[in-house]
Amino acid sequence: MISFKVKPHSLLLETIVEVWRDGEFVAAIYGHEDGVRLVSKYLDSVHEETGKPPSVVVKLKEMDTL
């Protein structure tokens, strides 16, 4: 199960969104000068979907595959 937590980040001095999967932190999302940045050691692939509106699907590796 994926869940999200909005928190202040002490180093970035801005609000970030934490991404949690089954109770474990897996990624962070925050603003970037060019848009939005998602950071994760579990990052696997990114797939762009066309349509209305266009979207991006970010695949995260399973935690036990690292």
C-alpha cells in the first residue's frame, strides 16, 4: 500500500512529500527550479503516458531487491 506524508524538510527549507510503501519510506517529492523532483534509492524506471492530461509513471523497485 502506498501512502504519502507532507512534511517540512530541515535541509531543503521547504515542504516535501514523503512516499511510503507498506510502512517504509521509499521516496521524496519536492519542488525543483525546472519542475518537480522525485528522489529514491528504489527508482527503477519512468514511463511517460500520453493522454489528457499527460502523466508520468515512476516504477519503484521492491525493497528486498537492493
